[in-house]
Amino acid sequence: MPSPVCRDDLVDAVALCVTEVLTNVPKHTGSPECRLRLWNTQDGVHTTISDTDSALPTVREPDWCAESGRGMFLLSSTAYRWAALPTPTGKGVWFECRSAPLAPSRARP
């Protein structure tokens, strides 16, 4: 069995993105119900948050003086890539955070 991959370098980025998307669920759907899935990929962590509202999120220029309105901007600035897709029961917002490439090992003569 392969050993689990440690993603310590992605904890802050994934936590920020998850927090921003999860915060939007009750604000924009009227319900706190959602499903969160995270899994390791070869390059990093893939996350999907699904809810029951069909309205897709949009990225807008944030008002930096306001208390809210920066979530999707932060997601776009932090995640390697993201998208929102309609589903039969609402929508899914997914994003990927990637690890920095590992430096090639140097063989000693």
C-alpha cells in the first residue's frame, strides 16, 4: 500500500479557499446544507463543494473597504484553477491547489 502524500505546503491555501466557498453557501443559497469533498491528486489537492442552489458564482472586483464580497476573488487568486458547474440538484464549485514542483534529485558521483 502506498504511503499517504503529505500536503503541508497546501494547508493554508486549501483552508482559505474552503472557508471562502463554504461561507458563501448559507449567504447565497439560504441553506447551510452542502457537501465537501477533498482528495489528493498527483499535483496537489482537489476540492469540490456542492450545494442545492443553481445560481453560479461570479468573480467581481472587491470593495476592499466592505466587510464581505472578496470570497470568489480570493479563490481566483489562490487556487491553481477553479470552476462552478450546474448539477441536477444545484451546483458544484471545485478548485485545485497545487504543490510546488519538487526539485530533481541530484545524484552524487
